Amino acid sequence: MKRFYTGFVFRYPALVIALLLLVTGVLALQIPKLSVDASAETLLLEHDKDLAYSRLVAKRYRSPDFLVVTYTPKDDLLSPETLHTLRTLSDALAKVEGVDSVTSILNVPLLESPPKPVKELLEKIPSIGAGDANLTLARQELARNPLYVSNLVSPDLRTTALQVNLTFDARYYELLDRLNALRSRDENGSITAVQKQELASADAAFKAYRDVLRAKDHRLILAVRSILASHHEAGQLFLGGVTMIADDMITFVKRDLETYGSAVLVLLLLVLWVLFRQWRWVLLPVMILAISIAMTAGLLGLFGFEVTVISSNFISLQLIIALSVIIHLIVRYRELALVKPDEAQETLVLESTLAVSVPAFFAIVTTIAGFASLMLSDIKPVASLGWMMSIGIAVSLIVIYLLFPAVGVLLKRKAPQTSFDRHFPLTIILARFIARDKAVILLGALAMVVFAVTGAQKLKVENSFINYFKPSTEIYRGMSVIDRQLGGTTPLDITIDLPPPPESGTAKRAEDESDEFAEFEQEYAAEASKAQYWFTDDRMAVVQRVHDWLSTRDHVGKVLSLGTMLEVGRTMNSGKPLDNFDLALLYNELPPKFADIILTPYVDIAHNQVRFALRLTDSDPDLRRNALLKELREGLITDVGIPPEHLHISGLMVLYNNMLQSLFASQIETLGLMVALLFLTFWALFRSLLTAVIAIMDNVIPVGAVFGVMGWAGIPLDMMTITIAAISIGIAVDDTIHYIHRFKHELAADGDYVAAMQRCHATTGYAMTYTTVAIIIGFFILVFSVFIPTIYFGLLTVLVMFLAILADLLLLPKLILLIRPFGVPPIAMKSVETAS
């Protein structure tokens, strides 16, 4: 390595810099390819068996994506002014490109305004928009009809909703299905060479089309918000819906990347100036960081990576880790410059670079190992974060060890400014405390372990989208209105397979039966599948039992199903249930525009299946999603009597819950694997079992404390916070390696453990402290984001850095002094022999 620097880097520093800038420029052309993706697909578990079924339900029951506009008018809900505003809003929204239709209280069927027999009602179904409904009766129906109350209107009739149905894009699902089919073949090893090429083209085609749709969705949402803004004087208007949440999350992620990424960099510049008081030690780190990030972003764009909510802070993480190495190099150079005032600049740069290279290399390797554990996840964005950080850290290491010596050798030697060191002797004070302390540090570590264990037991695995945003934001306020007044925000589908009528579902006749009888059976089965034979008393009794049971569950907001129609039918029929003929008549004769709202989304005669569309109150603080799903499944089987093979629970909530449960389980496993690998790395690096034990304890305790803080503070484990384990170890392990490596070097000088500890605190201890101070100040600005995951990331990063530096400057040296893992160095043995 010395030959490489003296024979190439120091001989041709300008060429090294030029080559790095050239490579950076080439890779920078790929940065636009690095897109941001916050769609639902990025938060799902790959190979999830429930995913295909959820998509099947969406297709089978014609459930397109939609936006929800909540409207709380200043006037009465059915006043002429309010109805005029609703008409204007509906007409304007319907004209937006990408909107298929708008459902509101204006165009839903009013079945009791006034009440009529089913046959007569079907001849002309009144609605408010058509002007043929009795508004007095309409008010009563809206307030009590289960189709509309807590769905299209709030129970107090103060708020209504407009459902903006988006155009179904068959092309998107065609491309997605083709891509998934080829991926399945690739995963099970049955893919051919030709299909491999098809997979690559299918992936490119899908992403290209998805980006086009995403741009269209963004324009659509901007258009809808513009329409709502133009009607703000008429009352309170909010926008909600899964499509809007995904678009807003992309907007927040991009904004945080741009705003807070820049702010963190500016703060780091200020901190570097305060610490070193020389522009060279500000501009050189910035140059290295900028080139590292540009090269990494270009490589990620070249390889087709995408930034998601989970990986949105990869730049910040790369800044942390790269800056740590840079500060250690600067501190080492300044240290050598002070003790060797007559040494040439080239020698100072070479010695400082080589002195830090070994611990930095192993620190980077262990950090990569920490992030590499994320690659084992079945959640693609989590695995991508592992790859992205591993690539970024490797790039940073290469750039640092080329650019620092190349630029450093071109700089003129200048005496270091040490004013900050003199006014900030914290590490010296800590060294004195460690030398005098008998038990405080160990008792503190024990208390931290107890705190971590008790807090970790309080951790919960949850994912609440409404809590990703500050209460002051429009998206939070809109979701809150939907959640509390209009039946909930999180969708959940329950589909139940009903047995076919006995006549059509009997087993096949024996082969010796006559062909004539077999033909009769087939004709009868075809006839029985028609609507008039499908709505039997037994089936409707099952539907009603399920609907009633679901409606009584905690955290379940609105339940819509065929059971809702049965309730309405009883009201229409003077308290008596509609008979099978009336139900079949409604199914066959109800106009499609009304059937698509109240009937066909909940029954599929062709597949002998009914659907129950639930919405859950996402903002309930005591909602435990995994427990609720288990309760629903077990209750429907044991309490209602649904055969397990006939019951299917699907939808976004199921998919997200599967993802979280898998992530939690896999992280527990990979965390254990990661600790084992780090232990082996420490053992191989320091050639000491005791040293490896000390280093592991020093890193595991701060990480455990972070989980303890999350547990006691009620911060849930979700797809953002659950990655903190890898992040914590990735950050904490660097300084541990630097300290132990320097301690061994200092101990070899005189064999005095206490003196070696004090010298470490006075040298590398400063670098560790400077790194921590810079990162804490820089990342504290993230708490001002409106995106809660970004706030959590900032706070947890600050906490990790604080706990890690405490462990490295207090616990680690204390354990080394107590255990003395390096034995008695030869120089100390010679001193003893001489004295004797």
C-alpha cells in the first residue's frame, strides 16, 4: 500500500484527481435514472401468497383505485347552497383526466325516499341529483341507511364524502402479471434463456409504464387539489386515498432528500469549521463527500435501484460513515503535524493515511456486514437498502483513500489550529474519571442492559400510515376525518366461498349412469347458477351472520356487504326480509350505475362467493393489527361457523402485516447472525478472544438501549424503524475498532494500560468525539421534517451516536482496564526484569 501511494498517488496527484472527477462526471449522467418509488408494491413482502389473491379480489369485484374528498359545508348538508357546491365539485372532478366517475349523495340510489315495492322501485330509482327524491325522506334515509351512514355521510350529517373513482388501467396489470410470472420462473429455476431476456424487457417495460402512470397520478392529484382549493370558501375540504398517500410520500421523500440533505451538509460544514478552524479541513471533506455521493447515486441509477421510504435516508447514512473516516484521517494528520514539526508534507500525509487505513478498512468491512444482513430480507426495499449502503460505503472508502492523499500532498504544510481542543477537553476529563472510577461505569452499563431488556419487551410491530404525518399537515387532517367520521381508512377484504345449491353441487354420478341423466344434471346445474336460484335462505342467513358479527368487532369501522343490502331490504319491506325472488330481481334488474355501487362489489354468483369490505380505524391507539387479523379469522371459524377452507382474508392491511411480521422475525434472526459475524471479525482482527467479547459487549449494549428507548417511548417497529439495528451497529462499530487499534499501538509503547487509555482519549478520542458532535448537530435538523419517519430517523441516529460514544469512551476502556485482554506487552516485561 505504501508503494502504491509513493509510486503513483504522490507522483501523479493531479491525474488521480482528474480521473476521479472524470468517473464522477460519467456516473453523474446516470443519477436521473435513480427514481423515487413509494407505491404500495414497495412495501409488500415478495413471494407473499396473499398478494395474488388480493389482486384477484380487486379484479373480481371491480374495485378500482379511488380518491376520497371529504366535505364539511358551512350550511346544512341538503341546503340548496351545499347541493350546488356538490354538483359543481362533482362535475369538475369528473372532467379531470384519469377520473372514471364520482360517487356522492347526489347520484346514489335512494331506496326509501319514498319507500316502494321492489318491482315498482326498479322502474325508477330516485336520487338527489335527479331531483326526484323527497329531501325530507332523503335526510332520514342518509342518516339510517347502512349503505351510506359512516360511509358517504357522517352520523351527524355534517360531513359527506365524494368517492372519485379512477380509471382502471388494464395495461398496468397486464405488464405486472407478465413480470411476476417471469419472476416466478426465475426464482424456481424453470426459466429459459429466452425467457431471461423477456424478464429483463418485461421489467424495463413495467417500470417505464409505471413511471408514466405515476406522473399522470401526480398531475391528477394536483388537479383535484386545485379544484378543492377553488371551493375552500364553501366549507372544509380534504383529500384522502391510497393513491394520494403514495404520491404525498414520494413528495415528502424527495423534499427531505433535497432540503434536509442540503441542510445536513451545511451544518456539517459549520461544525467542521468550528472544530478545525481551517478551510482546507472543511472544503476537502465536502469535496470527498460530494464525489462519493454523486458516484454512488450514479451507480445506483445505472443498476436500476429505486429510492423508497425505507431507503430514503441512504445519503445521510453514507455521510455519517464517510465523515467518520475523514475526521479520523484529519485528526491523525494534525496530531503528526504537531509532534513532527519538521516533517515533509508528503510524509505526514502518508503516515496519517497508512495509520488509519487498517482500522478504517476493518470498520468499513464490519459496517458493510451490518448492512448486508438486510439483504436477506424478503422485502425488496429493505434488501435494496442493504445493497445501496454496501455500495455507497465501498465507494466512499475508495474515494477517501484516493482523494485525501492526492489533495493532501498538493497542500502546503500549515500548523494546525488547536483552540477547540484546548477549550473542549472532554475526552481528557473522561480519561481521568475512568482511571479513578471503581463501579459507576459498570453499574451504569448494567442499568442500561436492564433498561434495554424491559423496554424491548414493550416493543410492538405496527404500521399506521396516518401516524407517518404530523397532525398539522393536510394529509393527516383529511385521513383523520375519514377515519373518525366516515368509517375508517385502512381497507380489509373478507371473502367467503358459499357451497353451491345441493342440486348443482352433488358429486358426479357413477360412470354406469345413463348419458341422458348426465345431460339433465348439467342443464340443471347451469340453470341453478342463475340469480333466481342463487339467493337461497341458507346462503343469506350465512351472509347476515357474518355481517352482524363483523360489525361488532372493535376497531372495525364500516362493513359493507350483501348483508348491508339485506338490512336495507328489511327496511324497504316493512321490517320483513326480502324474499329470494326480490333479491334476484334486484340483482338482475337494478341499473348498472346503481348496481356497481350497492350490489355487484359484494357478490360473485359465478364463483359462489360473497365479499365483505371492511374499513378499520387506523388512528385507534390500541389497535394491534396482527392480533385483530387473528381474532377475525378465529372468530369467523369458531363463532360464526365458517369452514376454514372457505374463508379468505386479504387486502392492503394483510399484506402490510405479513411484511411486518416477516421483517420482525427475519431481523431477530439476522441480528443474531450479524453479532456472531462481528464477533468472529473482532477475533480475527485483534487476535484475542477477550478483546472480541469486549468489543461485542460495547456495541450490543447501545443497540439494545435504542430498542429499550423505542419500547418505553411507544415508538413502534415498522418498515422504517426496524432497520435501526443494522444502522446502529453500522455506526457504533467504527469507533470501537479505531479505539482498540489505537489502544494496542499506545500500549506497545510502555505497557501501561492506564497511560495508554489516557493517550487514546487525547488522540483518537478527539476524532471519535468530533465525529459524534458533527453528526448529532447535523442530523438533529431532521426533527423539523413533517414526515414522521424522517423525524424518527433523525432522533434515533442522534441517540445511537450519543450512546455509542458513551460506550466507546467509558465502557470500552473500563472493560479493557479491568480484563486486560492484551496481557503484559514485552516492553513491560523488560521493565519489570530491569527493576528486579
